[in-house]
Amino acid sequence: MEKCFINGLGCVSSQETINDDFLKSPIDYSDAFLIPALKPDYKSFIPPAAIRRMSNGVKNSVVASAYAMKEANVTEVDGIITGTGMGCIQDSEKFLSKLIEYNEEYLTPTPFIQSTHNTVAGQIALNLKSKAYNFTYVHAGNSFQSALLDGMMKVQLDNKNSVLVGGVDEIGDHSLMLFRLVNIYKKEDEKNDIFYPQTPGAVMGEGATFFVLGNEKQDNTSAELLDVDMLSKVEDDNVPNYINQFLEKHNLVHDDIDAIILGNNGDVKFDHLYTKAEENFETAEKVYFKHLFGDFHASPSIALWIASNILKKQHIPEVLYRNIPRERKSSYKKVLIYTHYRGQDHSLILLSNV
Amino acid sequence: MAQNIAITGMGIVSAIGMNVEENLMSLKGNKHGISKIENIDTILRDSIFVGEIKKINQELLDLLGVKEVVNNFSRTSMLGTLAVKEAIEDAGIDVRSENIGFINSTTVGGMDIIERYYNTFEFEKDEQHYIEVHDAGNNTNVICDYLGIKGMVTTISTACSSAANAIMLGARLIKSGRLDKVIVGGMDGLCKFTINGFNTLMILSDAHNQPFDDQRKGLNLGEGAAYLVLEAEESYTKRGKKPLAFLSGYANANDAFHQTASSENGEGAFLAMQKAFEVAGLDVGSIDYVNAHGTATPNNDLSEGRAILNVFNQNVPDFSSTKPFTGHTLAAAAAVEAVYSILSLREGIIYPNLNFETPMKEFDLIPNLQLKSKEVNAVLSNSFGFGGNCSSLIFVK
């Protein structure tokens, strides 16, 4: 089995992640009730006519994937694999609201074509003229992890040396309004406090984060991806057990993990699972990110971006801690990411330094 | 030479039957399921034909024994649950006690529900429990909750090749040793969103679809769901389960030509078929039947026909499209056709390509026109979709 390295990163998010600074000047969103992505300079990557036509998710993905490929120093890839919870929701909304408003008349094909979940992977393939393997996963909070697992298997078992893997979601106004009604996202007057959750739901964010996975270590390699695991149902009390079994499979104990990244999103109904997940990690530094990025289905891709940066730069920005540890680690060798989506669809991602 | 992945169970619902045997009876009896649309109130009612399952949602819920008024079933996940249930019963596996994988696929998810309540959700509290079905993954999880599936679960959406890709991922997960049993397939219910979307693309036929015919006018949309249980050798041997067939080859390639159309020479299709043969370690001459994607759009059939001619070096085996029976069931199509491919192996039959009259002028390809009995040892099944997504699967006895 080949090793799987993360050779390139590209992240368009609500923070200045597109440059190489690892959250040096973080933007504070503690008063925000919606956390949109910062717009990168689309003009350098996309023709003006296409900028107007493409939805945010597609544009952000084109930019993020270009950065990842540049860092990995590749111009073609052996696979394009994306994970997205809601796909191109802006175009879906456009088509659907017109369909309803005009009773199925006066519809045009463009928003329908662009509404399909695999638009992003298809568009990147078109841009790169890539005839390679092309997949899209749409499994809510495990969309990105599914793409990552697939990409890792492509590298480890099929000896592919450059697979593009990404997680993307965009904010759609109408669906956000609907998701707020059922407490998936917080209402407009509810505070974004992921450390002391008071209300159900999360503050919504969006973003596009891409990685180039490969079987050869390069100068720019940030980390080695050791494993990705997903499990649909874990009883609340069994979360520590799920993590134990995963560590055992890799011949690791809790203290081997230098940092654990957790998906706390301020949802009072479900964040207790993260407390359970943390409980056996006495020495690992606890890292949180959704206060800076908001939450969306593909947000674990941001966690992987953070993990890759921690291992590459051997540093954790203070803004990612709840409490700054008294003694910080002198080096970071193993990073674990644990997330679940509303109490189900659990996942673990394990990385190592190179 | 690749290790074969066994198929130890299958289940299907489509316009020609609510289970495997009903589908087989219809295929054998030339009984198609194409009709005018009845369950959806659409202005296109009189101008299109569809492969519709003639049961309203309440009837589907009754079949599932769902009594709760507040449930999260969309039409798509109702169809999905029925077919998954048949597949796991056929395989004789216990999803409640084992961590069995489930790789699902869909293009529309719960859109039939969302389009109905889109503008009233805000004011009608009673409808709000349905909001979550907008998320495709939620539709998969509804099936898991109903049947007790708790292992590795994910959902794929790659347009009309979705289920082929779910089958492919399942096979790779078994080969990697991560899973020893996995349920794979796809589901899609008809809804206004899809019907109108395809209508704007002007690829819906106002008559019965005619794959590979020179006069073909487009596709008939369909609905349905189908699933296979894939299983590793060690697992089915240990429990003494006789496989129905084996999945020996699979591949995916991208046409990278256009967001919705296929390239004229069918390069993506050619690559997918060629790679599937490589994975299978089989010679093109070993194929006894090709279940074509054959949607009956001018674009697909030309592109696929050329690709088939290229792959088989002009010596094309018996081939047909079964979409005149079922309509194009989108995400479910490749799984529906996988079930038909396995039935072709089991029964030794080749299905007719209904509605064919005139050969296409671009090439000399005539599909199989009558139900034909012969020894079938290997079947190639194609599925191509939007975004240039091309997938091919090879099933063997």
C-alpha cells in the first residue's frame, strides 16, 4: 500500500485562508449570525462572463483547487472528487422559485444545469480538460470525508499520484431561512458561541477547500494522511469507544495524539458529544474552528486544512484554542479530527507530520 | 486479474414492478411501464411520457407500514427503502447487528416534498419536519433509521451515472478490506423540478422513447430504486451464501466536453468501457450482452454507439437499452440496469430494445429486438451522465 501525502492546499473561507498565513490576522465573528466566505480575486482565474454566470460555490472551488494544484506543482490530476452537502443550492433555488412562481413556464436551462450536485467537479474537469475519475459525494456532514476517503484509496491502492479532493458549500438564502426554522442553523438574534452553547443550531458559514493528495512526498508536502473513518450511528456514550477502537487499529494511545480538532458548532442539542470525545485526551491540545468559519456540511474540509497547517508549520494559532494550554507542545506529530453531524454520521481523520 | 466481488442480494422498484420477480416478468412479457403522468400535477402532463410507479405516496408508506403522519420520507426515500429492504432480505443479512456499509445515490433527494411546500413551510408548522429532506444525505439516513443500518454510510450524486458509481465505490471498499458486505445502488422519485429541468434542455420525447433509432426524439423520465448487496469472498463462503453473480469490472471516466452533452465520438464512454475491461481482466470478446445507457436522446445514442463500436472493434455483441421499459430513472438507472444484467446472466436472456424501427444513419448498429434466450456469461452495463460522468460495469456468472 502506498503512502498518501497532502501535497497542496487551497482554501476559500470566511478567513484570509487563501494566502499562506495560518490565521495570522483572524477575523472575529462572535457577533455574526451568518458567516459568508471572503471573495477571492476571481478575475485571475475565471473569465468575466463566467464570473457572472457561476455561483459562489463553483467560483470558490475553481480558485481553491487552482491554489492547491499550484502548491502541489501539478497541472493535471488523476481524479477530481468533491463533497458537498447541498450542492449548488443557489442555482437550485433560482430554478425552483421560478418554477413555482411562473407555474412551470418561462424556465431556462442554465440554473437547472448548474443546480446538479456534481457541477463543481464537472466544471473543474472542464477547465482542466480532465478525463480522469470524477466523483461527488452528498452525504450531509460526511460529504467531504467520503471524498477524502475515496481520494486516499485512489492514492494508497491505485497508486495515483495526484488526486484533487475538495469540500464545498454555499449559502442559499431561502434554504437558510428554512433550515433556521428547524434549528439546523441559528436564528438571527442567536449568538455564535461554540464554547458555551445556549441555543440549538449553528451559525451558517460557507467555503471551498481543496487538497491535492499524492503518493510522493514533495517539498511542499504538509502532512501524511493516515486514515479516514466514517460510522453512521454511534450511541452517545460510545463515542469515546469509537475513538479508542480507531486509535487501537493504528497502534496508538490517546497521548500519542498531539492535537485533536473538534467540530463544536454551538448547538446546545449536540455539542455534548464533543465533550465526550475529548474526555480521554489528557495531553492533546484541543482545537476548535467553527467560531471562525461558521458551520456547513462540508466544513470538516476546513478542519483538514487546519490540521495540515499545524503539521506543516508546527504551530497552532491561539485563536483556535478555547483555553490556551499552559504548556504548549514543542512539536506536533499526530493530529486527529473528530466530527459528527447532528449526533450521527461520525467521522475520524488521522494525520501525521512528514 | 482482479478479485471478483460477489453479488449476494438485490432489490428493485420501477415502473415495471415492485420487486425483482415482477420486473423480470415484465421484461420477459414485453410489458413496458411508460405512460402519461398521473401522480404529479404538471402543465407538461399531456406533452410527455414517463416511467411512473402507479402508487401515490400514501400507498408507498402503507407498503412500508409507516403509520406516523410526521415522518421524513420523500417519494425518493420511500422507493429507496422498498428496494433496500428487498435486497437485504434476498442477501439474508442482518443490518441491525452488523456494521454493514450502505453506499446510496440520488440526484433529487427529497425535491418532490420541497417543491410542494417551498413557499408555505414558513407559515405551516405542520410541514416543517419535512425541511430536512432537502438535504440528499438526509434521505439516505431516513432509510438507515427505518431499516436499522448503522455502518459506514454515504451518498453519491453524479447525475445519471450515480448508482454505477455507488456500486463501484462499494466494490473498492470491499477490495480495500474496509468492508465485507455493502449495500449499493440508487434512488430517484419523479418531481416537477427534474421534469421541468429536462424539459428546458429539450431532450424529453413526446412519445415512447426509441433508443438507437434514427427518428428518436428524446428520453422518457422514470422513477425507481434498485440495490445490490456486494460481498467479499470470505464473508459469503463463511456463511454459505451462494452468490447471484459477480461484479468483475468497473470504471469511471470524464468526457470533459460539455456540462450536459456528450462528445460526438464518445471519448469518455470509450475510456470508461476500456478501463472496466482492464479492471476485469477480460477480453471484449467475452461479453455476451451490452445493456446500453441508450437514453434515446440524439446526443447520447450517437456518442455511445460510436464508443461501443470502437471498444468492440466493430464486432458488437447483442445489445439493447431497457429504458423503453422503465424510462430513465436517473440516479437509480445504473442499479436498475445492474439488476437486469444479473437477471440476464441468471435467466440466459437478452432483452428487446423496444420501439426500434429505423437504424441510425451514422453507423450500422441494430439492437436486439426480440427477447432472446442464450447462454449469457458476461454483461457490460453503461451509464453516462451530466458533467461528463461516464461509468461502465461488467457482471459475470
